[in-house]
Amino acid sequence: MTTLLALDTATEACSVALLHDGKVTSHYEVIPRLHAQKLLPMIKQLLGDSGVPLSAVDAIAFGRGPGAFTGVRIAIGVVQGLAFALERPVLPVSNLAALAQGALRQHGAQQVAAAVDARMDEVYWGCYQAQAGEMRLVGQEVVVAPERVVLPEGGPWFGAGTGWGYVERLAAKVDSYDAAALPNALDVLTLAGFAWARGEAVAAEQAQPVYLRDNVATPKARP
């Protein structure tokens, strides 16, 4: 049986999830700015409570962004450290996809417009449709002003994520939305399970963040 560990720290939420012997266990907390202190103890407790040694993990999944710059880096740092030590592959998962997967799990939404507040008067945006229980991207993930988001044709659509706090400005109109939704490692784990089955795991050094916004960490060139 496959054993997968998943973690996410890309937003205010910090969460971990484990698949072992077909059983899923998870832990989720909203703890802004405490991810670096809490993540490793959370992983240790989850594995301990499940009676699963770290060495039993076949691959480690993580929310690879888009999200908070610091939060995404924390996840990647921990994932790479564990994966290199264990000599295990990793499974990067989009945080927008995880939001969409959460909307499917909690609300039964088959089409989800995931939006995360990207600050700087923009949102991270991606649209997903359920295919055999997996939320799959329609089009591209982008960072864009709320007034410029585009919703694919057809409906109904459900909105998920903090970007829906801009609902009055968002060009897309949905039937209902949850602006309090945050990514959860439980949904990262589900998506990672599909990716694992397709053989999409990659080496630890390929665990890279996806910010969508090119200039997040790149100094602007001087004129």
C-alpha cells in the first residue's frame, strides 16, 4: 500500500495529512506567522498518532503555490529536507487546485473558480472542473486584477478562496462562493494521490515554488 505525506503552509492555514494503508488522517490549523515553528512538530505528531515511521513514507506532497512567498518557501524547505534525507520523491500540488478540491469535498462543487488574495490589488486565479473525483485545471492559472478575471463558459460555478473577498470587483459572477476557504493538506493529499498514480512524482531538487507573479523575489533591473 502507498504511504503519502502531504503538507501545506501557503496561506494563513498550516496543515498536514497522511495516507497509509488506505486510511487518511490530517491536522489543520489557522496559525498566521507560526508555520515555521509548528510544521515539523505537526508532522511528527501526525505520524506518531498514526503509528507510521517517517521511513515508511513513499513520497511527500506539498502546496507549491501560488500563495504567500514566505509560506511557500517554508513548505519547500521542509519538503526538500525530508525528501533528501529519506531519498524519496515529491509531488508538487497547486494551491488553487487544492482550494478547488476542497470545494468539491465540502460542497460537492463540480466547477470551481479558485481565487486567492495576492495583495497588490490582485488575485491568484484558476478555474477547475471535476473529472473522476479530481479537480483539473481549465485554461491557465494567473495573477490578475479582480476586474480582469475570466470565467469559462458553462455553469454553474462555485467560488472558493480569499480572493472572493473582492466579490464586488470580480468580473466573474458565480452562483455561490466561500471567501473564507483556505487550502488544506487533506486536499493536497487527494490531488497528490492522482498524480502519484500517473507517475508524476519528481526528485526533491525539483520542488520549486510557483508564485505566478514574476517579480516577487526578483529585484527590478536599474534603468
